[in-house]
Amino acid sequence: MKNVSVIGAGFAGLTVSLELAQKGFQVDLYESSSRVGGLLGTDYTEYGIAERAANALIRTTKANDLFARLGLTPSFPLESSKKRFLFRDHPRSWPLSFSESLSLLARVVPRLLLGKRHLRPRPQETLEAWGKRLLGPKATRFILGPAMQGIYGNDISGLSASLILGPLFRRKKKDKYRGLLTSRGGMQDLVDALEKALRDKGVRIHLNTAPDLASLTGPVVIATSAKAASALTLSKHPELSQVLGKIRMSSLMSVTLFFNKAQTSYQGFGCLIPRGYNLKALGVLMNSYIFKDRNKHYNETWIMGGYEESSLLDLPDRDVLKLIAEERFKILGHKESLLDYRINRWKDALPYYDLQLEEVSSLLMSQNLPSGVYLHGNYLSGIGLSKILERSEVLAEQIAGTHG
Ligand SMILES: Cc1cc2nc3c(=O)[nH]c(=O)nc-3n(C[C@H](O)[C@H](O)[C@H](O)COP(=O)(O)OP(=O)(O)OC[C@H]3O[C@@H](n4cnc5c(N)ncnc54)[C@H](O)[C@@H]3O)c2cc1C
């Protein structure tokens, strides 16, 4: 049996290990912490569950198949989650005026009629510049900005349009599924099911172990954050380490609040908040209106942070709660009292999808890597779990083709 080592047991490491084990490899999976899952996990409180980071995957055929393979019953969003709010002085389902909407249509429709390539971003163009060029300033500020910052955790003035929108212009076939999926007990169910499937397939999971690259033989998949990958490769592959080291990391904080009473003014997925209002929150997820079985007590998750705002993570709990209470009143106009909370601070957790990452990403393609070294993680194919899952399958194919 051929051996392969995988370093890092977050979603990337777990899913690529599963694919490799299924292809007949003997997989050794190394994880420096005491548990698998990386950013994924769920805290269970007497008031309901609180996700530590991601709360769902985009539902694709592959994500659906993964749940089926793991024997996990998927949970789909509630009808109420179809309503989404964008903040413009107050939460609105559509933040543009009639004339601003007409102006947006006048800009986009002719380009779409000519073919969507006319909307393609330019190299080294920020999302903000792309938006202003093609959608106009208002749609950029009140729609594109909050939507993208809600996913990438950073202001669109720094985000790369090619990295983020480029894949939309390459996608060939539309997936038959839409929406999101998660598991009834939260993302920890998915992590537990992945861990069990790996152990059943004979994958050797080494917790509390950060191996030295030089000690490993055979192909190695480095499935850590970009920052950890840079540190890991420093002594054996200094050039690769230097390229990885150019990727800037951003920090995010996810704060789940349980209230004694539900706010009923805004029943939907959540509300995204544009910059320029002197508000720190990037967005709020109204969990009880998104997922079934999460309404034991009404709860919301507030997301804060980003590359420029990483110092927010240094605030003590008391100050975080005070800040959110103030912003919650300004945004939602509500002041229900708090039953419980969970704060997860993710320092340097996510890659900043900026122009610098755009510049280095082509250098991280497999043909430029040392032989037998494979990179995986949220700085390569996309930040979301479904994209990571797609890459797990592609990487496993590639490794089987070369080393199988
Ligand atoms: C607040 C927040 C909300 C999010 N929401 C969503 C969402 O709703 N949907 C979605 O699709 N995505 C979401 N994401 C993004 C998604 O969660 C991440 O992109 C994804 O979980 C990253 O997985 P990963 O395996 O690449 O990295 P990680 O989860 O960071 O895993 C890397 C692992 O490598 C280990 N490691 C590091 N160094 C070493 C070493 N030297 N040796 C061994 N092990 C090592 C770490 O301990 C860790 O376990 C969210 C992210 C955040 C922060």
C-alpha cells in the first residue's frame, strides 16, 4: 500500500484524507492540536448550539454526496432564511432607491446581453474598483461591499476581483443544487462523522503532532493555513516558504448571543453591514430564522474583525458584548437581554483575498512546487467549505495519478 502524509486536520485535511484512503492509500494525518476539525466545531450550551466558525456548506452535488457517504442526515435552511437584509440606515431587503436600481440595470443588462465576459474583472483590480466600473458607486457600497465582506471578512477596497469573481467566469455547468446544508447537531456532527469514517478506513490520526517535513517520506499534503504552511516549509523548501509568507492573514471573531426573547422585526438569514457607518460589525446571522432545531432560545451570531481590525480580537469579553449591544441597537433597534454567549476569536485564521494573494497564487500551482509536495487549504481554491471539498477530490486524483 502506498503511503501519504497529510498535515493539518481541518476540513481540507480531513476531506483529502478521506479521498486518498478511498483510493487505497495508507494515510497518516497529523494535527498539531488536540482535536480534528480546525476552524470547524460547535459549542453546546443549555440555550442551544453555537457554531465556532462556519455554520453551513454551500449545497453542491459533492457536498450532498459527502453527507450521504458519511451517513449524515442533512439539515436544510428554513423558508424564513430566504429573506436577507442589507443595512442602509436600517436593515432593508433591497437597499437601492428606484432610480439607483434603474441605473444599476442600465449598466449591467447591456453588458450581459453582449456576453458575461464583458463583466470579467481585470488583473490586479480590486472588487471596489470592479464594482464602481461596472455596477456604479451605490450598488458597490450597499450591495457588493457588504455581501463580499460578509464572506471574505474584509473591506472590498482591498479584495481582489479576479480571485473572487474569476471562478464565476470559468464555471461550466451549473450545479443542480442551491442553498446551504448543515447537520442537525451543527458542524461538529460533520467533523465527528469525518473522523469516524477516516478511522474506519484505517487512516492513522496523530493528534498533538506537528511533524518535521524532513522526517516524512512519500507524498505530503500540507493542509494548514497559509501562515502555518510557510513556517512548515521554511527549512526544507525556503523558496516556497517565502511565497507562502507573502499571504497576509486576517483575523475574525464570531460571537453567538442567546436572548431571552426573539426579535421579530427582521426575520431572515441576517443583515450585512456596509462600511462607512462607523460600525465594527461586518454582519449578523439570525440563526433561529436560518436553521431548524436552533430556536430553543433565539440566537444571533455577530461577525467582526478583518485584516485592518484584528485588534478587536484583543478586547475582553465584557467590551465585546458592550460594543455589540450598542451596534445591535443602532442596526436592529433592539435591546433584548442576554441569556448566554460564546465568543470565538480566530487570530490569523483566514487568508486575505487581496491583490497580494492574486499575485502569488499562480506561483502556488502544482507545477511550481517541489516534487511530492501538495498544498491544500482555504487560500488556494476559495475560502468556503464546498470549494475546499472540490479541491480535495482534484488533489487526490492528482496524487493517485502520480504516486498510485
Ligand atoms: C467566523 C468564520 C465563519 C465562517 N463561515 C463559513 C461558512 O458559513 N461556510 C463556509 O463554507 N466557510 C466558512 N468559513 C470558512 C471556513 O470555515 C474555512 O475556510 C475552513 O474551515 C478552513 O479549513 P482548512 O482545513 O483549510 O483550515 P483550518 O480549519 O485552519 O485547519 C488547519 C489545521 O491545521 C492544523 N495545523 C496548523 N499547523 C500545523 C502543523 N504544523 N502540523 C500539524 N497541524 C497543523 C491546525 O491546528 C488546524 O487544525 C468561516 C470562517 C470563519 C473564521
